[in-house]
Amino acid sequence: QQQQQQQQQQQHQQLVDNDDGEAKSIDDNSKSSTIADELRVVDMGCGRGYLTFALHSHLVERYQYEEGAFNIQSRGVDVRPKLMKEVNSIARDLGKDFDGLQFMTGTIESTDIEHDIDVLIALHACDTATDDSIWYGMKQNAKAIIVAPCCHKEVRGFLDMHVAHVAQKTKTKTKKGSLGNHHPYCMVLRHNIYKERMAETVTDSIRALLLEIADYDVKVFEFIGGEHTSKNVMITAVQRAKKRTKKQKDDLRRELISLSALHGLRRQKLADFMNESLREGELDGEGEGDGDGRQQPTKKAGNRRGMPSLL
């Protein structure tokens, strides 16, 4: 388990470095803040903070002691007050390099950080806690959102209902004994292992589409070998310097609706946060603008130097 945690931490650290080892700004149009030259990281559901400590240490070593340095500010968030007190004490004992690392007690929704953040990470935030984390990153104008989801329970329930409904509907329209009384997915989803994988694939594909609608460039990939954990999919989203057009976003919304219809999805938590419909006939109408006629995270005004490259 310790080896697995070390490997996961190394994978996360690599995401904040360039392949050529140089620190470059991914956006010359600096992100808003009243405090300049800080690189702010938030780890949602941090637990004992293994990743939080490792990433903060790496960023301090990499970016805090060079010309044009960034002041690294890291926050870990968890609901367990006793644990947060313990890890805060450990951070204080580690010296000045960890002065910028603090742990906070609270839920994802209740976390109150005054300024925009640069990086939002959430490692194995269970089920819709990943959606809570992504939405928090959007609201805080995060330049990068990095999550490793797990336990995709929300969509799994819709899959069960959809297959049963379609099978029953088809059965009433065909002769008794006809092969038409089965939804094509019936033979797949009768096996729980495939049902779990299907829920994972569909949920994370929807999250990727929603992040793209919110003007992020998205990658989904395996970040650690399957021999260590089956929960090894990572979603990385980097904020675009130039927003997508209304047409591009409407095209993404059609893909979102099509994917949802295929699997019988009516709701999904991140889509609800963004007020994005999963059902046909509710796409925005024609008009001016970039197609953001739904609830969008509040953007804050200000001026701030760009952060180092994350990918």
C-alpha cells in the first residue's frame, strides 16, 4: 500500500512539470487575484495528506527557490477535525518550507478560500464527491483540475433502470418468445463487473464533456498500473486561454445529450451544478454570445502572473 501511494504521488508530481524540465507559463493572460506570484493548490478530501505533503514539497523545491519564484500555498481539506489538527501539527514541525501548507476542516461545499486557485486535486473522491470537487475548482477559476474518480454509484442506478425499462417496452411490442424482449446491454450489464466498468466509463466521459463545455482542455488516462488499484483513471483539465465558440459548445452539448440518451441518464451531479441538460430538446436556442446561457462559475477580476506549466 505504501508503494502504491508513493507511485500515485509521483504521477501527480509529474503532472506539474514540463517534459523538458522548464517552468513555463501556460497562460500569458494572468489569472485573477489580489495577491501576485503565488501558486495555490487545494487537495479536496486529503485524508492524512500523503499527496498534499508530497506535492507541496515538490512544488517548493521546484518553484519557490528560483529566479522569479512562486510562493507555494497549499491547502488540504477533510471533514475530520482531529485528523486535520494532527497533520497541521506535522506540517508546522517540518520547518519554513511548509509554512505555506495548511489543513482545513470542512466539506468540499463549505470550504471558503477567498482567492482564485491554480490547481484543484482530488484523489479517489468517492462517487459524486468528484463532481463536488470539479465544480469547486470551476467556481474558484482553477487553471488546472486533476481528479482520480472512484465509486461511480450515481450513474449505475440509471443504467439498471434504463435497461429494465427498454426491455419491458420492447417486450410488449413483440411476439412471445421473440429475441426482441432484451435491450442490447442486458447481456452485458447482467454481470456486475461490466456494470461497474460501464458506469465508470460513462460517468467520466460525461465529466470530460462538461469540463470541455466549461472551457477546459481535457485528457483522460491511466495514471498507475492496474496491478496496484482498479481505480486508476485520471482526468486532467487545463483552462483554455481562448474560450470555445457557441457552436463548439453546442456541438459538445449534442454529444452530451446523445451519450446520456444511450444510457438512459436523466441527471448527473456536475451537469446539475452547471445547469446543463442531459435530455434532448433542452439545448440553448440560437443567439449571440458563446453559448454559456447556463449557470457558470463566477469569474473574479484582477491581475496575476501566469503559473508554471502543469502538463
